[in-house]
Amino acid sequence: MEFSLVRVDCRLVHGQIIETWLPFLRATRIVVVSDEVAGSFFRETVIRMAVPREVEVLIYGVEEFGRSEIARRGDEKRTIVLFGGVGDVGRAFEAGFRCRALNVGNLYSDDCKLQCSPSVCLNDSDIARIRRLLDSGVAVELRSVPSDKPLDFRGLLPESEEKGH
């Protein structure tokens, strides 16, 4: 069973997720995949408090999620999976997680090499990870909210980078 949305967003759970993606997808579960959140009772508690009561929240460390049954097989629930960075998606893939599509909504880097939108800035490592995901057959799109037109990352990455990977 495919997830309703697999998204990279450095903010994890925030207004765009709660107010736009959750009702648009009619999702009943949010899975947060972050070593930092999984290791912090405070951050986990804040995220759980931000999500409507009727929505289930699961929180995993990255490798733990990649090895989990839900990551490998999914289930019948409408689920949004949130990663804080492209590197975490790659690590989850290495541990066994699979998806057909990845949405990149917000991503910042102090070492920005490619500004894809006002809210998505990639460093060399992010670009390499996205290329590996594309090469693995994952459709990677840029879109902040459901009403935005999705942009395919193959068209956003510079051609010179394409030859260099």
C-alpha cells in the first residue's frame, strides 16, 4: 500500500501540513521520521499537541522507520510521512523504506548550491541524494501545498550536474 504523501519538509509538522495537506488527502495518520524528534520527549510532545486528536501520530528514528513493517509494506490508512531532509530519506531507503513518489516542500541549506524555489534550497549532498532517488525510480516533485502545480525535479536540476553524478 502506497503512502498518501511522502514529504521532505525541514519544519516537519506545521500549518501547511495541518491546514492543507491533511484535509486534502483526508489523511488519518502522520508519521514523523526524524532522529532528533524521536530522541526528544519535548519535541515529540509538541508535535503530538499540534496534530488534531483524531489523527494518529507515529514517530520513528530514520533507520528504525526504514526497517519497520509500515515502511516496507504500508497498510490501509491514509498516511503522510514527513522527513526533515533528503539525507534522511536516503538513509531510510538504505534501511528498506520504499515509495514511488517524494514531495519536497521546504528545505533550507546554509551551503545552498541550487535555489529551486523561495522555500527549497539544495546543497550538493541534497542534489546527489535526489539524483539517486530519481535513478531508483522515485518521482520527485517540488510543491508546497496541494493547489500548487507540481514541478518535476528532473527539470529543476542543472544539466551539468546530471552528467557529473
